[in-house]
Amino acid sequence: MSEKPVDDGSIRLDQLLKVSGLAQTGGHAKMVIQGGEVVVNGEIETRRRRKLFAGDKIEYNGETVVIDEGDSGSDRAEESSPDRP
């Protein structure tokens, strides 16, 4: 499980995929988002600049990332996969 910082309480969907390693590049993130392969909060999302906030759940390629508010007051994104708790 890894955590990704979110500076202003939000992060764009394409940025999250890239920094979390779910997408290899920004271009790859754009392709999978616009191709309808990414699910946000249970719905297919095709807007790559969608802002994500604490509590949002992102699913792609068998991986799940949940935006979680950190203990220090800054937001964090927490990544998990089916084989990791």
C-alpha cells in the first residue's frame, strides 16, 4: 500500500493514475480514462481532469485507490490491490 500526497485537497484523475503508477505516463492515463477503463465511485469516468477529493474511490486494471484524508490534515491517496489488505 502506498500513499500519494494531495496538496490542496484535490488531485486530477490523470495525475493520480500517473503518480500512483497505475498509468505509465500522462498519455497512457489519458488513453485509459478516455477509453472508459477507469471507474470513479462506481461509475465509468471519461474526464481526465476530474478533480478527486477525500473519500473518492478509483478503480482501474484490478487496482483500487481511495483518496483518504491524512492524520496531519493534508489529504493522501491510499492505493490497494485485491491481494493486499
